[in-house]
Amino acid sequence: MGIRKNGKLLWKLPSDLKFFKEITCTSAPTKKNVVIMGRKTWDSIPLQYQLLSGCLIVVLTRSPTCNVVTSENIITCGSIPSTLELLASSPYSSEIDKVFVIGGGQILREVMNGPGCEAIHMTEIDANIDCDTFISRVDLSLFRPWCSSLPVTENDISYRFVPNVRVCSSSDSNKLKLENFAFLPKIIFDKHEEFMYDVSSPKY
Ligand SMILES: NC(=O)c1ccc[n+]([C@@H]2O[C@H](COP(=O)([O-])OP(=O)(O)OC[C@H]3O[C@@H](n4cnc5c(N)ncnc54)[C@H](OP(=O)(O)O)[C@@H]3O)[C@@H](O)[C@H]2O)c1
């Protein structure tokens, strides 16, 4: 579950980056998505990419004097609950489509598998790489892999995309119908037909 070492990504996977952008930036017409991240992740993003996202960016910090330059599309918040409260209020509530929490380790360890988390979009890298920043494992008593891409190889590293969806109750077959996962980004349905898991199977 490693995501980084010494402040650097140890893999360069252009298709993964492209997929990440497509998932997070594609929103319903006239709406925008929200991308929530920890202050250290924000600091790690080069300035030219900070400005181009098109999403509403929320940078989480406990410091009232942090150096994040805010604007109409870049705001800071002091906690996850206060962020969600803000997004549920006017004017944000009517403008927002999906909310993504993109990292880093501290933030994802707090929210992954939590009650507000409906899906976990994981890129699984098939390599043994030393890391110093980690996220939680997907709790398989709460989530199931929805599908998987076929393995992609770039720069000698094999990886695949695996969206995991919350399955509230594996005994309630109504909850496993396709339409109940309509909240998933459309790209998941467009691009990830290679290997559909049967989410009702007890194997997963
Ligand atoms: N491989 C990947 O997919 C991936 C994805 C994202 C990030 N990353 C990498 O992960 C690294 C950063 O991860 P990290 O774990 O060190 O830091 P992080 O989670 O990005 O940010 C930690 C900071 O967020 C703030 N924070 C944390 N919990 C908070 C809470 N509950 N409420 C309000 N603010 C909170 C604090 O900021 P203050 O100190 O300002 O109070 C804290 O120092 C970066 O190198 C980034 O590039 C990798």
C-alpha cells in the first residue's frame, strides 16, 4: 500500500496519470468535481498542474497560517467534517458533482473505508518498491472490486486499475444491481469492461 518515498513517486506511469485526470476532472455538464487533498500533497504538485485542474480543490490543513494561495477554485479547510459541511451548503451544494479524496497518506488513512466513502479507485502496481508513505488496505468486508482493467505495462512496470465499490450488505442482492453503482464515474463503465467481477460473489 505504499504511495511514495522521500517525497517522490518511484514510478512513472503516464496512462495512470491520464486515467486519474479523466476520473477526477470529468463531471456532469454545468457542474464540477471536488478534489480534496492534504497540504503536503498540495505542496508536492508542481505549480503549473495546481492551476489547470478545473475542479474545486480543497487543501486540508490544521494551520491557519499555511502558505496555500487560495482563490475561487482553491480553498483550505481545517478538517474532513468541516469540508463536507461546507460542500453541502450553498453555493457549493448546487455546483458540485463528485467528491474525490486523492491523498496523501495521512488523509487517506483517515477517510478510506470510512462511512462517507462510496468507492476506492485503486491503481495496483505489480512491483516490489520500497516506500515510506502508506495508505490503508481496502476493507474487503465493506468493499468489493467492481472490475479490473487488463494489466498495462509502462516503463517496465505492470499495473492495473481496480475500482472497489462499497457493498453495504452482501446478503441484500438489490444493492448489487448495476444501477445502484450509478454514482461511479462514467469512464469506469466505458473503459473497464475487460474484467467485470461478480460483486455478489462471496469470493470477492
Ligand atoms: N502515489 C499516489 O497515488 C499519491 C497520491 C497522493 C499523494 N501522494 C504523495 O503523498 C505524500 C504526502 O502524503 P502525507 O501522508 O505525507 O501528507 P498528506 O496527507 O498529503 O498531508 C498531510 C497534511 O495534511 C493536513 N492534515 C492531515 N490530516 C488532517 C485533518 N484531519 N484535518 C486537517 N488537516 C489535516 C496537515 O497539514 P498541516 O501540516 O498544514 O496542518 C498534514 O500535515 C506526497 O509526497 C504526495 O506526493 C502520493
